[in-house]
Amino acid sequence: MEIEFDTDKDAANMAKHGVSLTHGAKVFDDGDVLIVPTIRDEDREDRYKAIGLIDGKLWTAIHVYRGSAVRFLSVRRSNLNEQRIYDSSSG
């Protein structure tokens, strides 16, 4: 998978959530990864949440698609609502 991210956003994500944006690529390794659109008018682009397990913990990677690349905007531990969505969709 080709990934992209802004270095300033990466530093901010590291400070806020304790992980680099590159950590988001691991979410896609989950065979049950869930991709949820998070399209809002104020974003002016189609954004998505990838929700998946990394080392037994649920993570959410907010991203956009730029051609063949996945551009990560935020990577963090999943919240309770995302946990419910993931649990209801995976077997």
C-alpha cells in the first residue's frame, strides 16, 4: 500500500495520540478491517475511517484516497461508537 501524510500532521498525531500516522497502515492488515465513509460538507473531500485490530487493540485511521495512495489524516485508538460498529460488522 502506498501511503502519504503531512509531516506536521504526523508530529501533531504523535503528540496527541502517541503514534505516527504510518501506524495507520497496520489497520489495513486486519482481515476484518471496516471502512466507513465520514463525508461531511465542511471537509470538502470524501474521508473514511478504517477501523481494525492492531496487536489485539482497536484503532481508527482517518484517511482519504489520493489516486493509488492512502493519505492518513489521523490515527488513534477507536472510540466506543467505533468499537460497536466494528463488533456488529465482524464475525
